[in-house]
Amino acid sequence: MENTKLPVDNAALDAAYIENEPDEFITDMTDSHNGIDTADSCMKITLSVSADSDTSDAVGTRIDKFLSENLRDFSRSYLQTLIQDGNVTVNGKNVKSNYKLNAGDIIAIHVPEVKEQEIAAEDIPLDILYEDEDIIVVNKPKGMVVHPAAGHTSGTLVNALMYHCKDHLSGINGELRPGIVHRIDMNTTGVLVACKNDYAHRKIAEQLSVHSITRKYEAICYNAFREETGTVDAPIGRNPVDRKKMAIDKKNGRRAVTHYRVLENFKHFAHIECQLETGRTHQIRVHMASIGHPLLGDDTYTAAKPPYRLTGQTLHARVLGFIHPRTGQYVEFEAPLPDYFTKILADLQKKRH
């Protein structure tokens, strides 16, 4: 099978969410041209427009459009609210949403801290795979943020869990993240477990810390594979230039191991299964990109334009297995592939024949 290589580009921007890390929580958003300060009660982000008007694509762009394209963890409406409330300045002066950028502009964004009391229960439908007095296992849809953060104070999985479970959620991770023991990216779909009490939370967190939980994902990536199986054993750390992204960091990164298996090869793509031995931020996305197989739709780790209309990476958490905190028995849950994923597979299979 021809192993055609498509370009991998580490310049794109995206939201950074911790994936399966029980003890970490991102509090900063950044890009490759900004400074950041989180010492006060609000997050401060600084962006700059190139002083060379001939090479800068930002010149002449509305500021709300520019911010929404470069700070993808915030919705455009939220950024417009920040501008309206005076939390965005250009060269030290307040501007309106329709302000058009000039060469050399310095943009300062002040993002107010999310207050715990602002988080409310919301009647959002949940795809529940299993539930008992200790845990609830759900199939998270694409585009849903797991817990509230700046720019996402509603519509999150936590808001939905608070409505469904009422006061029966663990409190170990604080009021912003009740019940949350692990996370998956906003645009990753699939199975996730939340805990209804602190006892269950501790038991599952212990399993996460020793990497004993079964986590299998399915993905569609660029480029056919020569081998049927493989392992990527490469430490992952923050990208030194763009701390919103992750990168292979052999010096300071944390150990990260991903085992993969090819389910089906196509001419320019492959359908794969990935099993995590560890659970680092963006682990599958970074590891697959590092070996020349970035995920379809993942504009953070590839510049390739997908032939399908996608919102983020084609990645699905299919299987989650662990020792039940109460019974001591091994349990395993599976979330079926989402419709968009199966439609892409069907199209790739059709084009191959």
C-alpha cells in the first residue's frame, strides 16, 4: 500500500484540554505570539499583530473575528461580550467589536475568573451508558466541554450532571468540577465516567494514577500504514513556543505510551484503534502526528485540509474499563461510533472500490 505523506504543521491553534489526567487543570490559554499572566483574579492574554503590513494576514481583520480564530477556547459571542464590557484593549484603548486591526497593534484581553457560584445545573440530555449509586458512565458528544472554564460556563457535561445527579457528585475536584475524575477533549467523543461520591472518586483516581484503566480509542488518521500494529513511546510536554499545544519533549516531557492497531487502510487514510498505557494531554493526537499520521480534522497538529466538514479531530473514546469502586469487579463500557465517524468510514470504503 502506498504510504503517501501529507504535511504536518504545528502552527495551528486550538483549545487545550487535559485528557485523562486526574490531577491537572489548565488555567491558561495562549498562542505563539502572546504573553500571559494568571497571577491576579483574571487571566490576561496579550496578542500582537505583525508590524509588517505586507506579510500580516491580520491587518484589516475585525478584532472579534481575529480573536475567535486565535483563541478557540472561547466562543465569538463570549469574546464580543469581553470587548463590550471593556475587557479587551488595543494599544491600551478600548475598542468595539468591529474595530479593524492595524500593523503593530498590541491586543490585551482580560478574562474574568469563573466564579464557582456561577455554575448552574442545566437540563441537558445525557447519553447514559450505565449508572448506579457510585458512578455514572456517559457517551460524551462532540463539541461538549467536560467542565466549566473561562468562556464555557454553561452547556458543559458538569452542568448536565448537576441537573441529573443533583447533589450526588463527588466534591474532590471542587465546585467547578463535581464528579469529574478524568477528561476528554471537547471535540473528542465517547465514553467517560463520573463519580457520585468521594469514595468512588478516590478508587477510580487510584487506578488512573497507576495506569491500570483500559482506554481504547478509534480514530481516522492521514496516510496508510505499512505495519499492522505499533507502539509510540515518546514523552510529551508543553510546546515551548505555543503552550496551548503539546509536543514530543524527550528532555522534560512526561512518559507517554500509545499502542495502535490498524483496523483498515485506505489510499490516503487509515482507521485505527489506539490503546493508552498513559494518559497525557492530547496524547493520541501528538503521538500519531509525530509518526506522520495526524488525525483527520485535527488542525492543531496538521495543516492538511480534510475532505470532509469537520469540527476538530476524528477521535472517539470507544472503550473504558476499570475495577468498580464498590463491587471490586472489573467492568467495561463501550460507546458506539458517532454518526459522523461511520459516515466518513463508509465514504472511504466506497471510494476504495
